[in-house]
Amino acid sequence: MAFNLFKYSSPASFYPLAGKMAPLFYVLAATLAIVGLYISFFVAPTDATQGEAYRIIFIHVPAAWMSMFIYIVMAIWAGLGLILNTRLSSMMAQALAPTGAMFTVVALITGAFWGKPTWGTWWEWDARMTSELILLFLYIGYMSLTAAIDDVRRADKAGAILAMVGGINVPIIYFSVKWWNTLHQGASVSLTRSPSMAKTMLLGMLIMAIAAWMYSIAVTLSRVRLLMLEREKSSAWVQEVLEKKS
Amino acid sequence: MNWGSLSNFIDMGGRGFYVWGSYLITLVCIVFELVLLSRQKSALWQRLTQIMKLNKQG
Amino acid sequence: MGNVLLSVIRRDLLLAFRRRADVLTTLFFFVIVVSLFPLGVGPEMKTLRLIAPGVVWVAALLASMLSLQRLFAADYQDGTLEQMLLAPHPLGVIVLGKIVAHWMVSGLPLALMAPLLGLQFDLPPEALGILFIALLLGTPILSFIGAIGAALTLGLRGGGVLLSLLVLPLYIPALIFGAGAVEAYIAGVNPEGHLSLLAALLIFSGLATPWVTALALRIAME
Amino acid sequence: MAQEALLSLALVPLNRPYSMLEVVDLSCLRGERTLFTNLSFTLSPGELLQVAGANGSGKTSLLRMLCGLSAPIAGEIRWNNAAARGEDFNRDLLYISHHSAVKEELTPIENLLIASSFAAAPLTQPQALEALERIGLGGREHLPTKALSQGQKRRVGLARLLVSNAPLWILDEPLTALDVRAVELIQARLAEHLAQQGMIVLTTHQTLQVPGITPRRIELG
């Protein structure tokens, strides 16, 4: 199996590294989240126009940012896996998808919770919310496609194509929905662009966003370790890992 | 920001349901993801060690 | 290269002609779905006129999903697809030929049938014309984008449902501009903007998707 | 000799004889299993290589790799000192898999004409008719293929052997589901191809008797 280990040596060395890094990022995420929540609830003042309901944005906006950011990162990893034929990058892409989908769901639900007291409806067909919904469909499509293909190499490559096609489509979809929306009704209250946005609000949002980012890295590292074990289960390094554990 | 009392804090200016509801759901989502991940992990470990034992026997 | 394109189109049209029933199924599906809406919504002509463009377009998307599964399936099963991959011609051109032929037998009939169905919804004559043009520009986009999904899900269990899951979200821009053109006209706005955007989308997808589909086919055949 | 003259469709001289196929340190992984490692061989003009091995030993996988349909996990395949991939290589290649690539809805003549229109050298109608006649489908050229028997359908696919000008033939079980006469015909055509400095890689469960040729063998698994 010399050829195999030579070409794909990276998982063997990355596995223990990821194992050491993951707890670090979990701790970072938790600490930042505590600081961020403190600022969100005890430092940031009441919003002049939206009252206290605006405090939802401290999770809504970071979640929405992460959902899009993770999709881009996922598409890049998947694309690297397709072009360079490196298995680790494809595994990274697959490890990112569930967390990205989770943040998309959070962004959608918190968006609805924010919309009800602010707009008076749970759902508004504005460009952001609609794009977020479509992003969720794209995540689900990616995960279903890679899950439906038994052959790992094919799953990686097919997933990469879908992720990249989706990535090209997201801005097109966003702008077409935005255009469609302005034709049907004027854009309503904006979440982040209100003039009353205090500096502390922005700070709270940024810290929460970084916390979400650290959390994503931590979970992805944990998940990619499982993927590595699963996929390379017959290789020597996994056997070694198993020996040590038992 | 000084809330004065706990009930004021919980009430969130009358928007308590929405604010706490969304934070609660976020927490549920994160916990769900972590639990799912740890269950996947233990299932995978169990499976792999079992296979290893079988291989050693046979 | 042009020769290959033409011979692929001719071959697929001949095959479609020998399997006419498949083509008609898609068309009838389209007609039935569109005709069901008035029964569900009620015969109020004002409402029907309002929803007509959206209904026709969504039905067209669904009908295209139905026919897309067949785009590569038969060639995959009998080994012809392998031969196409090994042909001394660019695979993208062969794929383009297949997509064009597929559109001629599944998209074009929908566009031709749509004005007739528009009558059921009491659309004014000019709106029927816009509907026809929008579908004429839009249905090839559906075939182009759908081809990628058809190639990615080739030979998979439950490929049909998966295909819809992958492709329908990508259809949204075409749906928005296509249905929007007719709605704009009815609302008294010039639909030219919508139609130009639809045409731009058509050109972009026509240039890009055959190559992406070709790559996806090579991956699926490995 | 008489049979050779009967078969040769002199209209199809080989596209590029005197080529060479080189396989260097090829390894194949199918799912979890390693099918073969470090497989190397070269094939020169006029040579026939028979790939043998039990079911599931990777014969078809090897043939598909040689065609460039799937990528090897390690090693390389070279055709005339260049990677065996792309349109130039495809022009020199004829691959017949166990899928017949025959459309049931089309007639034999349509099938053959369309198959050849994808290949490097399109056929004329009389040439195609002649090839079908020689492979024993005379009189059935215009029937729908679905009306033919299993063996006759196989022949529709194999008719491509008679009209191909590709120097490299890769054939997956070309002799299955054929009667004795058809097997003889195909084997004679293989001999003729080798005599024209073509080369062949094939798998078969039957005993192969190509007149005047001792096949080289590799055993997988």
C-alpha cells in the first residue's frame, strides 16, 4: 500500500493535529460567546426604533454571515479537492456542510423571530431572507448528493461541482430576488443599516460573529476527524489509532 | 445597560418571547449538532474497534 | 465539430420520435398541472389572471424535472454514454447537442402550448405573446442547468427526487425573470428588461453548462 | 487467407499503425479493495493481450482505465509517448464494453451509422450495409433492433469491429452470447487486425483461437 500512503499521507498527520486544535477552538468559542452575550445584553443600549427586539441581531447577523461564509469556504475546499485531487480538502468540504446548514437554519428562525415584532409577519419575501432560504436548499442538496453516492471519490467530485455551481448561482439568485422584490414592494426596515446603530451594538455583533467562527472551526475539525477515520479505516495509521484507544 | 430587575430583563421591553425564543432555538440547534456529532463519534469508534477485533480473530 | 453537433441532435430527435409517448407524457403533465390551478384557486378571473404567469412557469419547471431524468439515463444504461466519452470530439459539444435536442422535444412544446393554456386564465392576447417569448427564452435555460443535475445524479438510487432537490433552487432566476416579464406587461410595465435578463441568462448558461455537464458526466462514469 | 479477404473492408486502413501502448506501475482501488498494484506491460503493433482473472479481479476496471474512462490511483498509461487521454487518443481507440451501446429503437443500419458518426471515420450507407451483411445480419438491416435475438443484437454492436480504423482495440468479453460461426468470424477479424499492425487488449471466458497468433496473457487477482 506504499502508493496509497505516499499520496494521501496528510490525513495521518492531520488527524492528531486536528485532535489537539479542536478543544482550543471550543474554548475560544465559548469564551467569546460569553463576552459577546454580556456586551449584547448588558452594554449595548436599547435601539431607538426597534426597542429590545433588536437584540436578536446579535445571533441573527453572525449566523447569516457564517452561513454564507461557510458556503464559500466549503465550495473552495471542494474545488481544491476536485482540481488537486487531494482527499483531505474534499473531507473538509463535507465536514463544513452540516455546520453551514445549521447556521442557515438559525439565521432563518431568528430572522422570523425578529420579523414578527418588527414587520408584523413571521416571513417576509425580502432578498436576504429568500436568499438564505435558497442557501439552505443548496446545503441540503449538497449533503443529499454526497450521501447518495456510495463511491467516495465520485461523491467528492460530484459534490464539488454542485457546490461550485451553487456558489456561482447564489449572487445571481440574490440579485434577481432583490430586483423582483423591489418591483413588488419597496424594501422595508433594514436590520443593520439603521442610523441609531451604536458602536457597542456593532462590537457585540462582531464578537458574536467571531465566536460563531471559532465554533465552526472546532466542530468542523471534530467532524473531519470522524470522516478521516471512516474513510481510511483500513489504513495503517487508523489501525494504530484504534490500537492505542483500546 | 442596566435592567433594574430580573423581570425587566426577562420581559425585554415586551419582546421577551421573541428575543429569548430565538436565543433558545439557537442553543437547541447548537446542542443538537454537538450531540449528533458525539453520537456519530461513539458509533464509529464502536464499529471500527469491532471490525479490528474480528480481523484479529480471523 | 458542427457535424458532430448536428449528428447528435439528429440522433436524439430520431430516438425521441421513436419514443413519442415519453414526449407526450411531459406535455400532458404540463397541461394537467396548469389546468388544476383554477380548480384549486377558484374561477375568479381577476385572481387567475394574476397568478397565470407564475402557474405556467412553475408547471414548466416541474415538467422539465420530469423529462430531465431521461436526458442521459438511456445512454448510460446501454453503454452509449461510454462511447460518447471516448469519441474523438469535445464532450461538451456532444452534450450541447443532447441538450438542444432535449429542449426541442421537451421545452419547445411547452412554449408552444403555453399561449393556449393562458387562454384558460383569461390573459390578454399580447400577454400571451410575451408568455410565449419568455418561455421560448427560458425553457432552454431549464434544460441547460438541469443537465448538470441530470449528470450528477446519473445512476443513483432515487435519482429523480434528488435531481429536483439539486436543480429547482438553481431555476429561481429563470422563474423570476420569466414569470416577471408577463406580470410586468400586465401591470403596464415594459417587459423588455425582464426579457433581456432572461436572454443574458440563456447565453451565459448555454456557454458554461455543457462543459460543466461534461465534467460531471466524466465523474459519474468513473 | 480466403476468409481474410472476405472480411477485410479494404476501405478502412488503420488510422495510425506502429503505435505503442505502455502501462507503467498501474494500481487500481475499487471502493475499499485494492484490485491490483504495480501492473506494467507494453503492447506493440500486432500483439494481442488477454487479460485473465476471476470475476471481480478488476479486468473491466483495467480495460476502463486503459480507455481513459477512469483514472488510476497510481501509475500511468501512455500511448505513443503521451498520456493516453484526450481526443487524439480517442481517435486511435475502439472500445467495446459488455454494454452493447446498441439502441433498441433504432434499426441495425441506423445503429451502425450513428456509432460510426461518433468515431473518427464516418461510414457511407453502402459500407455499413456491407459490414452488416458480413456479420450475418443481411436482410435484417432495417428491422427495429428490439425485434432481433440476443445474439443478433450483440452482432449489431460488434459490427463496429468490421469498420473500425482505430489501431487500438479494447474489447470486454467480445465473444459472449455469440454462436460458433460468429465467434469464428470475430476471431478471424481479430487476426486480420493484428496482421494490419493493430493491437488488441481483451478479456474472455472462452478459449481464444486467433489464427496464427499466440496471445500474451496477464493474470489479475
